[in-house]
Amino acid sequence: MSPMRVARTYRGARAAAGPLVYLNGAQRAALGEWVTITAPGQAPLRGQIIDAGEQLSVVQVLEDTLGLAPAGVEIALTGELANAVVGKELLGRALSGAGDPRDGLPPPIGEALRPLWGAPLNPTRRLPPSDFIETGISAIDGMNTLVRGQKLPVFSGPGLPALELAATIVENARAPRGEPFAVVFCGIGITERETRTFLDRFAASGALERSVLYLNQAQDPTIERLLAPRQALACAEHLAFVHGLHVLVVLADITHYCEALREVAAAREEVPGRRGYPGYMYTDLASLFERAGVVKDKPGSVTQLPILTMPDDDITHPIPDLTGYITEGQVVLSRELHRRGIFPPIDVLPSLSRLMNAGIGKDRTVPEHRKWADQLYAIYARGREARMMVAIVGEAGLSPADRRALELTESFERELVHQGPKRRTIQETLEAGWRLIDRVPREDLLKLSDELLATRQAQRDEAQHKGA
Amino acid sequence: MSSAPSSAKLTRVVGALAEASGMRAATLNELVRIGDAGLLAEVLRITGDRATLQVFEETMGVSLEEPVVREGSPLAVELGPGLLGSVIDGIGRPLGDLATLTGDFLLPGANAPTIDRARRFTFVPVVARGAQVQQGDVLGTVLERGGFEHRVLVPPGRQGIIAGVFGGERGIEDVVARLADGTTLGLSQRWSVRRPRPSAARLDASRPFLTGQRIFDFLFPIAEGGTVAVPGGFGTGKTVIEQSLAKYAEADVVVYIGCGERGNEMAEVLHEFARLKDPRHGRAVLDRTVLVVNTSNMPVAARESSVYLGLTIAEYFRDQGYRAAVMADSLSRWAEALREIGSRLQEMPGEEGYPTYLASRAAKLHERAGRVTCLGAPKREGSVTLISAVSPPGGDFSEPVTQSCLRVAGALWALDPELAHQRQFPAVDWHTSYSLYSDDMGRAFDATVDPDWSKARGAVLDLLQRDAELREVASVVGPEALEDKDRLLLQAAAIVREVVLGQSAFDPNDAYSPPAKTYRLARASLDLFEAGKVALGRGATFAELELAPVRRALATLRDAPAGDVEVKAAEVKARIASLWRGARSEAGGTS
């Protein structure tokens, strides 16, 4: 990075429109340079140069530009890039998306400044993620295992309990060997009610003291939404790679982030891509999601749990679509399961954890974990297909095996997926699954070997013996 | 060859684009260094003394009025021994060396040559003083890790009489031969990435490119030097397919281009490839691989160049007489990089905002694949096979990138989210996929594996087609309402899906399937179907057929280690023979 320039001050902007302020020939303006804009008698507004030009430079203003008169303002180019104040003392604090205190305490001093627009991690310095994180949720731990350094989004729909799920995970998540663990929560455009629910759960469970909160609420300036997740990630990287903590980052809600991105693109009159979102949205989202990972020779890790709302539950909408292409799988919530009172309402069929195989098996969970999951998945998928068929041909038209799968599907949802607020250990999850498998005749268990089933039978006999 | 100090200065910086004044003497596609940090950029447009540049590195913090220095040549890559096993970014810098320079995170302005200057190679000449050499002639060889013979070539456009040749320990920049006119030839050569390397003649596609994946080799085979598009929505397994092919396909050299994909995936590839052995040669897979990496958070302009860089490297190995394969994952990210830059240039957009030249660029890129007679002596053939993943938004294949690729690719392996949800992997939709090479390749397999190969392929395709029709009927009337022969067909198709088309990339015994095994599994599944039909014809009912044990035996055969195959195959045969207890002993195994 080139050494930054000294601060310069100009009087009067050429134009202002929405979140953008246009400057006449700002000397030696740098791309990304931090700017403050002061109107007489008002608090200074912060912004950033997003287009540096000899004739015209464009500043994206973070705060509300209401009442701004471009001709009268004083513009200071700070000579610096946007930085985040980071440090261990931020644990337990609540800050705005721009990093200002939201908890009535003085601004954090921090240990270091970290660039908001973090540089990409060198792929050769990455360590392939391989450590299991126990979230306490069966549908995740058993069927779509989360691994340290992974980015696993929750695809939700309007009105579905994605934040409750996130809060449950944050309360329950455990590092496998009890290593130091922290949470960075970033609210992006979330409502007062959502914020409160989340904070109350946090405070009640004692998770607050090991957490840093960045809150950009629905009423806060839109452009700040572009900054909030970067504040959160800069802080997470510092905690992980300087202090060796295992950091879980919750970003909620990515949909609001994308809308802010679209708003700026539209203000700049850029050629829109699908549904008006900018063509570079993939790259932009990647610059957030790729900031998860594990680094060679460093003890900590950054794991991301972004939450997004699929408009109209449409998984092909550009926001879930582009996210799915970048992240390592997805956890999809189902409206139907939610309506039937199942919590968490995770639909395991479209859900996927790409890194699951790396995080399960011998020395991680249990050696037979993969086979166990494949078998449950296969029967559940078959039962779901049968459920659709029943609507057309009636139950009598099903083959006996389909009928058995249909029955099991019901139990799978009620007994394995549904767990309410209760935490399950991985052993409890596996046992819940085995209890379902126990009810299935041998001929339907195509994914399990005779040896494995014999071992299971021996375990059951032993348990019965002990019980007796 | 940087030119004299110039007065060129930056006049605009926005995203991956910059503009500079004082650039009257610049040429299109010329490389320049911009800013105090000297970021690499390329000239896209020249108007008077102004030039528009695409910057291959992160531009945050670059200021107006910072200097611009012309390099005098276009973006080129250094080609020579030492490339195999290396990991380079989209502009040819080794990522390992960049980590030494800037630490765990990539910072702009760092610079390192593609091939390590400190490495020494043992050069063994095959030409002698006084010999007349032409472009493409083999000057000598270098033995690389894993026993790969790297052939050092006379670069295109050079010829003359050898005045001196220098064998022994050489560095990458050292001279290995001198021509009578004073020209020196080195261990390495440079080639501009946007220009295809020349060859003597293009050959037709007549030899199969063995992938080791049953569904591809058996149903949708491609030729050496062929091209295939692999479109699929997220989670359909594009990357797993690209990786399986990179590991197991029969190629001498694999160039794996991670274009706009995940960083963790690249870490995984590096880790896996170093550990895995090539099933045919026993050397580490990494030793036959060059990784070109531009993850989705690395600069977008270098994403555009990464594909050309990878193709150039593959062509270089082709020119040595090797079979190179390029795995491009994914071309959609390449096209999006074009779109992003085009939009910043305020070009008139075509469909979905992509530039209007998307189709012609995609066509040119695909045409760099092919099987050729190489330039120079000794006479040899080489090939570049291109397997490109495409990531259509919303999984919709009607979008411009998929369509541009399909117009020029020789085959389509279409991935289907429905199959992926059913965990049918590879999730290749056998109804929409096709291969224009299938007839030629069928003849080749008939000659090399089994004379019955093409016929069996036809029978399997027919079975799958009838299965689709019957399943539609069954979804209306219920499977119980079908006739016994139709229920048998559905079961046979399910078995084909499970043991022939389905293949686990994670099972060490099944991840790679040689063509003989592929044929054996397909044949056995068809035999089962035939035996079932015979039994029904002799009065058996569907319920009496003992399909489950055959199915398990077939699955065991599929997952058996190479040494157990014969025993397990005999078991399958025995199970088929006893499919129906009421049958006389000769009922099974007839075809």
C-alpha cells in the first residue's frame, strides 16, 4: 500500500445526490480515502472516496445527508483509508456499524487499527478447515456439520426464526476441546424488535461478555450497512489471528446489506445486473464471506454464520444465489416446518455443509457419522417424495417401502429436527438418529453395512441389559 | 524493459480501472506499473495522450497524480521447468513467494518471478553443435519431480544453426544454447497470454479423454483435445467434478484454474493433491499439476487474465508433446470479470449486462483447446482438453454465459439440483447432457475395452429413457399399479443409477473407475435386467425376484479394492443366476 497523503481541506462540493457528494478536482485524492464533510453548525459527516478523478471525485457518505447544502460545506480529505479500531477490550461492547459506542461507554481505544477493506488471505497460507463445532442443533451437527473456518449461511424467509436459531447457536456452540471462543455479532439493518430479542437472549445466557456487537439498525443510515460487516470482520480477524480466539461471526441480515449496495449502485447510475443488483455483487459479497478461515501456524479461526432473508422464499433470487456460490453450503429454513411448530425449522434436503466430511468421522465425531447421515438422508428424501405422491395417488398407491419411508419422515421431523430450545450433544444427536434407524427393516437400509448394524445391535442389547 | 522516466500520471482511479495522462506512446494491451507501489496494469484503451487501464491488483489507497511507468510488452508468462507443482496467481506470481514477501495476507505491489531463480535444473541436450534447429525443436530435456521429462523447446519464431549447447546444472535464466547468429536460447521462454501458441497442424478428435468417472466415460465421453461445459447451480458438485478429473483423468499435465472460487477450496486442493498419488504413474497428483488461483476476493482483473494464463501454460506442455487438461472453475467468474470491467468502461451492455463480445471471447477461448501436431522435431502430438465449469445464476441454463459456452463446447455435462438433493453424485442429468464425440469415442472403446461397449451404452440410455417415462406414469397412478415388467424396469434403472452412474468421489476404491470396471458394472446391471425379464416371462412375479441381494452385491463390487474385483464379480453373477428361486439353473446370465 502506498504511503498516504497529508490531510487537505476544500470548501464547497459540486453536487450532492442521495448518499453521494461530488467534489471538483480534489488534489491527489486516493481511492478509498476517508473524508469528513462539515456543514456550518452541524455534526461532521463521514464518507469515503469511491471514485477518484482529476475533474470529479465521488464521495459515498455514511451518514444521513438530509439538509446538506453542497456549496457551503467544508470537505476534509484525511489522507487515510478507512480503519477499524480493534482489540480484546472490545469484548462485551456494543458499537454502531461505524464503530461508535452504542452502550453509553466512551469510545474504545483499542490495541490496533485494522483496514476495513481487509486484504485477501493468501490461499497458500490457509489451512483446510477440519475441526468440528458442536452447535447443539441436531439438524446441523448430525446432518450438515459446521466446521471451524467455514462460512455457512442460514437461508431464511420473512417471518422465519433465523435470528432465534442464530441466538441458540451462539448460546450453545462449543469448541471441541474447550478452546477460547468469542462471538462477533453484526446486525445489518435489523429492526429494534429483532435487536432486542437477540440482546436479551445474549444477556440472559452470559454470552455478552465474550461478544462484540456491531449494530446497524433499520433506522440507521443505509450506507453504514456497507461498513458494519467490515468492522465486525476486521475485529474478528484481530481476535482470531492476533489473540488466537475461535471467533464465530453472525452477520444478520445480508439481504439488507445487498439492498444498500444496490442503492449506491443506482445512485451512481451504474448498469444494473439481475433484479437491479450491481454486476459486481458476487465480488463484493465474496470480499465479506472469504474473510472466514484458518491460517497456518496461527491458533485462532474465523467462522461465519451469515443470515439472509430470501425475498418471497425464492432461493433463485440473486442474494441467496450469489451467496450460495461463495459460501460452503447453506442451512435452509422451511416455512412448512415452522408452521407445524418445529424448531429449528431446518429443511435438511436443500441444506448442505460442503466441509462436513472434513469435520466428522474418526477422532472428530464418530467413524460411522457419514454412513449414519447418508442413511437418514436417503430415507428422509424417499419419504418426502412419497409425501408428494400421496397427494396424487393416495397412500394405498405407495409401495410398502415408500409407506415405511413416509412414516419415518414424520418421525424424523418431530424427533430429530425438532428439539425446541434444548441443546443436544453430538452423542445425543446420533442416538436420536439411531433410534429412527432402529425402526427400519434391514432391506430399506441400503447405506449401512452388516457390521455397522451388528455393532448398533450390540450397543442396544448392552443398554437394555443395563436398563434391566 | 521499463522505458525512460515518463511524465505519465494517474488521472482517475475507480475500482479495477485507472486512467492516466502522458500515455501517447502506449500500445494496446501493454503492461504498465501504476502508483508509488508499482501495481501491475494493462492498457485497454488509448485516446490521444490518455489511456484507460485495468489494474490487476487492489487499488484501494492509490492516489491521483501517482506515476505510471510503461513496461513495453504485453502480459506474458514465463514457461519452463519448475512450473509443475507450483501455485500462481492470475498474473503469474507464485503465491508461496508472495506470502514470504507480504505475510498471510496479499498486499498489492509485491513482485516475484513465476519460476524460482534459485532453483537448479539438470539440462541434458539432445542437439549438438552445428545442428540446424527450427521453432519447436526439442533442444534437450530436464527431469522434473516425479520423473516428468520436461522438453526444452526452441521458442516459436526462432531458428538457426547451433553454435553452442550447454548441458548440466542450469538456472531458469541461464543460456542453454547459442545460435550462429548470436541469439541465445534459455531454459525458459516467455509467451503473451492472450495469443494462442502456434502448432504445425490441428488433428481431429479421435482418442478418448479418460476421466475415470463412469457417467462421463460411458455415457458422455469426450475426446482428447475436446471441450466440455459443466454448468450447474450451487451445491450441484461442479467443483468436486473438476477436482476428481484433475486427480484421476488420464492427462500428463493438469492446469487447474480456480477462477473466482473459494479460498478454502484451494487450500483443500493443495493439501489433497500433495497427498494423493496418480493411479497410473504413482507420482503425487500435485507433481503433474499447475494451480492458477484467483479466489473470489482477489482482484477481478486478474480473474479475467487467469484463464488465458492457464491456457498458455497448457499449450506449452502440449507443444512438448504431452496431453494437457485444463480445469477452469468457473468460466462464469471470468465472464463476470469481463462484465465488471466493461461496465466501468461504460461500454454498451449486451444481454444481462454482459459485454457484447462475451460470445466471441468465449469462442476464442474454447478454440485454444485441441489436439495438434506440434511444431519442430522430433515429430510429436499433443493436446489441450478443456473442462469448464459454468455457474448459471439461479441454475438457469438460458443465461448468456452458459449459452455462449454451449455454442462452442463439444459436450455438455448438465448438473441438476434435483439429483444433488437426492445425493445422486455426480449429479449429471442424463437426459439433457450430450457429447458430440460419443460416436467416435464409442468406436474407440469398442476397440480397446469391449466390442460390446457401444451396444451396452445404447441399452443403458434406452433403459434410462423408459425409466423417465414410466416414472411419470407412476407419479400419477402409483408404483403399485404398474405391471411387473415395468416395476422391474424401474428397479433396473435404479440399480444403474446407483452403481453405474453414481460414483463416490470420497470412496478411495470408487473415486477412480477404469473403463474395464465401468463396462463390467454396466454389463452386470443389464444382465440383471435381462435375467429379470426372462424370469417374468417364465411365470415369475415381480415380488418373487430377489433383487436386493444382487443390488448389494453390485454395490460391493463397485466399492471393492482392485484385488477383490474378480471374487466380487463372481458373486454378482451367482446372485443374478439365483434371482428367481423358481428358475431353472440356466435362467441367469443370458444376454
